[in-house]
Amino acid sequence: MVKFKKKGTRAKTRSQLTKSTREKGTPNVNDLLKEFEQGEKVHVKPNPAITSGLPYRRFFGKTGEITGKQGRCYKVKLSDQGSKKEQIIHPVHLKKQEKNNGKTKST
């Protein structure tokens, strides 16, 4: 029996940070060198193969806006239960939001 609660940043992420069999391995070089512009909408989709710049698990699957750049990572403004928060996320964990005839679509 466990006597204490796990409190790490990656606690309770076993199923969230697993890839399917076809996706396993290191990401493509193009994914590492993705470029975003300020004001662009992005989806947070973490890649567990790259641990640097990994966002906190609460923000997995959220959509935010690029507000700036810090080193290789981007500052992303996300909403968390009504309050705005800024996370520093590596571009591997971000995907552009595409617009298609007024409807949004993530790739």
C-alpha cells in the first residue's frame, strides 16, 4: 500500500505520454525546427520522445496563442479555468491550427 501521494510534474501521465506502435521513435527533423509567428493559434500535443519544453499535463490538448519566443521554445498563452496562463513550450509539442471554410481543424 502506498503511504504518500506522488507529486511530480509527470505524475499520472502514463497513458497520456504513450505513443501508438506506428508513431514510436524520435521525431522528424522538420518537427524540431518548426516555426510559428506571434499571434498564431496552436494546439498543444505533447511528444513524449522529447522531454525538453514539455508542457504541464493540465494543458495537454488545449489550444493557445503564441505570444513570443524564448530560446528555442515558444511562449504560449493558454486559458486555465478562466484565468490566462503562459507556458514555455518546445515546438515539437505544438501543432498549427488550420482554418477550413470557417471551421477549425487540427493536423
